[in-house]
Amino acid sequence: MSSAKPKSVVITGAAGDMGGGAAASFRADGYRVYAADLRAPPAAANTVPVALDVRDRAAVFALAERAAAESDLRVWINCAGVVSNAPVDQASPEEWDRILGINLTGTFHGCAAAFAAMKKNGGGRIVNAGSISGQLGGVGPHPAYGASKAGVHALTKSYALAGARYGIYCNAIAPAVIEGSMARAFSAPQLEKYLAAIPMRRLATMDEIVHAIRYLADDRAGYTNGVVLALNGAQLNIG
Ligand SMILES: NC(=O)c1ccc[n+]([C@@H]2O[C@H](COP(=O)([O-])OP(=O)(O)OC[C@H]3O[C@@H](n4cnc5c(N)ncnc54)[C@H](O)[C@@H]3O)[C@@H](O)[C@H]2O)c1
């Protein structure tokens, strides 16, 4: 049965490169976008900006309840995330807590809030931002980054397992470095070394990543659940 309410998507980290790219793509297909971030996302039509810290569980649940009350909430994308560089022998416990708190606990709150709303509404699709670092680790970023993303991958499977019988899908993407702010943090020699480990010898474009998010958020991906989709140009090691 079709709903009279407008179809919608919640995107956390919506002021960032990936969240912003996903927001533009969903908007172009007529979705109302609940654009949640610590920073204000750029103003756009059919977009509801929501100032939100994903570590605030009550605020994340309030957003899910609001979106489900005002609209036909079909998709929830957890894109909010942080990374910082630290050699493993200098990685601080404070930074460990910060990265885990945003990337992993924040994604847990997003999955839990979306799950509760979608269970009531007869289903929906959750997409989480994982990373190649969650599969391979890495020596540049603080070790919490890969650990948080490995946690996101496992969380994704747990919500898929629990959600399947309610029509709730939960999938993740696991991209390597994408053109944009994260790539600009590399020095030229770092980037050269990194590219040498990628068989395709180039970074992903954000369009390529958004396309994968849209696939995982699409009802036609009817048998794709609990997947961690590697988007890495056939990269098998971290360089
Ligand atoms: N860009 C890449 O190369 C790449 C590769 C693999 C995975 N990822 C993951 O994809 C996701 C999006 O990355 P991006 O490239 O768009 O990064 P980005 O830095 O451009 O965007 C991240 C957004 O998250 C927001 N954010 C940070 N902490 C928050 C909090 N506590 N509450 C709410 N919002 C918060 C930031 O304000 C920012 O707008 C992240 O989870 C990242 O780890 C990115």
C-alpha cells in the first residue's frame, strides 16, 4: 500500500562529502532528506537540516521518530565518521574513545533508532559507512579507525540478521580512499605509495560510492542483506 506521506531518507554526516553526495542523489529522486550533522549542511530544497551529535542516543531516536511521523521513512544512512592519523605506538586512549564513540557507537545508535522505526513501519533499508580499514587494518590512521569500522561491519550483519523477518535490510559499504577531503589529507609521496597498492591506480570517485549506496538502499536489491560491499578497485593490501 502506498503512503500519502513523502518518501524520505535520514542521512547522518550529511554535511560531509559522502553524506552530501548521497543527499543530492536521493533528492534528485524526490526523497525528502533529513540531513543530520554536527555542522550545518548546505541549504537545499526538500531538505530538513538537523543539528545532531550521533553520540547522543536520545537525539538520534528523536530524529527517527520525527522522520517516521512526518514522512514515509524508507532509508537510513549512517555516514557520520571521523579519522585521525597516529602511529600505533603513539595512539592515545582519548582518541581511541573519540573515534569509537562516533564511528561505532554513533552507528549503533543510528541502526537501533532506524530499526525501531522501520519495525513499526513494515521495513526499510539501513546503509552503514564501513571501510577497507575495517577489513585490512592500516598503519596511517589511528588503530581505532580500523577497529571502529570492523565493528560497523559486524554490527551491520547483526541488524540484517535481526531485521530480515521485519523487512529491514542492513548493509554496509567498505570503500578504500575516495577523492575528496580524506585524500587531500595525504602528502604527495603518501598518495603515490597508496596508489601503487591499488590495481586500478586511481582513487574512487564519490559518484561511484554514492551509486553503491543507492544500490544497497534500493528495493530491487531484494536479496542483498548483511553484505559488506568492498569498493576498492581490487585492492588486496593497504600499501
Ligand atoms: N572519504 C573516504 O575516503 C572514506 C573511505 C572509507 C570510508 N569512509 C567513511 O565514510 C563516511 C563519510 O566520510 P566522508 O568522506 O564523507 O567524510 P567527511 O569528513 O567529509 O564527512 C563526515 C561528516 O561526519 C560529521 N560528523 C563527525 N562527527 C559527528 C558526530 N559526532 N555527529 C554527527 N556528525 C558528525 C562531520 O561533521 C562531517 O560532516 C565516514 O564514516 C568515513 O569513515 C570514507
